[in-house]
Amino acid sequence: MQKQALVDHYGRSLSYLRISVTDRCNLNCLYCKGQDISPMNFHPAEILSYEEILRLVRIGAGMGITKVRITGGEPLMRKGLCPFLEKLVAIPGILDVSITTNGVKLSDYLKPLKDLGIKRLNISLDSLNRETFEQIAGLDRLHRVYDTIMTALDMGFSPIKINMVALRGINDHEFGDFAQLTMPLPLHIRFIEYMPSSPHMLDKKKQILSPEIKQRLQRRESLIPVLPTNKSAVSETFRYKNAKGDIGFISPVSKHFCKTCNRLRLTADGKLRPCLLSDKFVDIKDAMRNGKDDSFIGEKLKQAAGLKPEYSLTVGNHNVMVPRLMSAIGG
Ligand code: SAM
């Protein structure tokens, strides 16, 4: 198959596939699916099998996909993940495999991940305070997650990115504490703007945009810009003088990154979504299960690329809205 065949109508090469392997999660974060919503998880038969996902990645790799991130739900909740990852990292053309996790079950996976050569971790951590952690995530798991992050650092995982969704009146008094972690530790703290997602939304007043976070941090100490290492980097990154780690701002609301977006998302139930903020998708599960050949599936990938909007109409006016729960799409 032709390399770089996945180019959208606006000349963007789509080389990054984010795969949600499950919509189930062991936490219940306020901003993600909401603690008031009872889980409506996909039936197991609706979820793509690992073999189906691997087949899609193999086809995608022949069309220019080089980078894969495993997400969820909570990816470590799905049984058989390590044998699947072993096959994933072995796919020719896949150069970079990483995981986004809430870290609750991560300690059991550190050794197998390291053995597979997976070194990049994104760990969600929204508070360094036990009560606030529980308030956001629904369970008292701060110490387990924090200790696992320290173990992962000791084991040489790198980069370790810490995703912190900024919420006014909930964890905004901790911005400085998160930023200070980068002084002694080579962590990459990423402050993320809260994106409302349908049908669950927090009060809009809880949203804090990156310029305000940056301004608050700069009151303490100046932030030195760090040049992006790749043109599709979504975070605007800084560091404190003499810090071992860095501080980034992911600003899907105030400063969209549509122009350089190189992503496609695969949901656990087999939908290719070209844009987090659009409800357009291409289903690949039926094709997979109806005996269609690889070139047919490749056409589905191209169709998904063709649906990628130039930019989301919601950006700019700060009314960004994710059309489905993040736990269902994969964040
Ligand atoms: N369970 C894993 C975790 O917690 O990292 C992976 C899935 S989670 C949906 C992926 C990322 O999306 C997390 O870093 C989370 O903080 C982020 N996220 C979820 N809902 C969000 C929202 N409404 N706005 C901004 N980020 C969100």
C-alpha cells in the first residue's frame, strides 16, 4: 500500500492513531463522565477484539501511521493488554507506542511495559491532595498513583507526562505545587483546559483557560519557553530556571491546534473519529466482521481522513464541546 496515503483535504498527513481499547474505567472523574451518570458501557460484543485492532493498525501503518497511543476508558482495565501490546510494538512502521492511564493499576504493568520497550507514559493526576483527588476521581487513590509515578521515574520511563485538568474552585490552588514538582523531578506537567462533553457538563465557571494558569504561575517565577520538538506538538511548553522537568499548557479551548493536527481516533466500538470536536465518524467494525479485505478497510481509513474538518467551528469563540463522553472517545 502507498505510504502517506492518509492525507486529509487540507494537506495534513495523519500519522497518529489514538486507540481506545475500552470505555470502562476504574475512576469516575468529575470532568470526564461525571459522577452522577451511571456507566453505560459497551457490551463486550460491541468492542473490537485485539486482533481487529491489530489488523487496522497494520493497514494504517502501510498508509503512514507511525505513532499509536493506547487510551480508554482506562486501558489497563482490559484483560490481555500486554500480549496485545507485544504484537502492536512489533508491527513494521509503528515507531512510537505510548499509553495514557490514570495510574491506578499501573504498578503491575511497569515491568512488562519496560520489557516491551514502551517508555512513554501519560498519567492523569488532577490533585496532590488526598481529599481533592477523591473529590475529582471518586476514589481515594492518590497515594497509589503518586508512588507509581515515583517508581516509574526510578525505572527510567521517559518522558512521563502528568495530565492535570484545571478546574476552578477545585484544584486551581494546586497549580504552583504541580509546577514545583518539575524542579527536583524530570516530569512533564501538562495543564489541560477542561472541555465540556455531551451529555455531561460541569458548570462553565469551572473552566480555566491556559493564559490565566500561565499568568498565575508566572507571578511566582518566570517561565522560560521551550521550543517544540515536533511540529504536531499540542502543548506550549516552558520550564523554570534549573528545573529538571517542564510545564506545558494544552489549550483545546483557547488556542486550538487544528492546523497541525495529525490525529485519528479509534473508539473501543470500532469508530474512526477524525476530530474530537466533531460527531462525524466512519465505522470499521462491520467491515471487519463482514469479511472485507484490507484494501476495503484502507478505504475506510481514507474516508475518515476525508471527514477531518479544517478546524472546528467551536474554537475561537471558546464554546468548545466534545459531542460524546470522553470516556467513550478516549480523550
Ligand atoms: N483513563 C485514562 C486516563 O485517565 O488518563 C485514559 C482516558 S482519559 C479520557 C484521557 C485523558 O483525557 C485524561 O488525561 C483526562 O484527564 C482527559 N480528559 C478527560 N475528560 C476531559 C475533559 N472533559 N476535558 C479535558 N480533558 C479531559
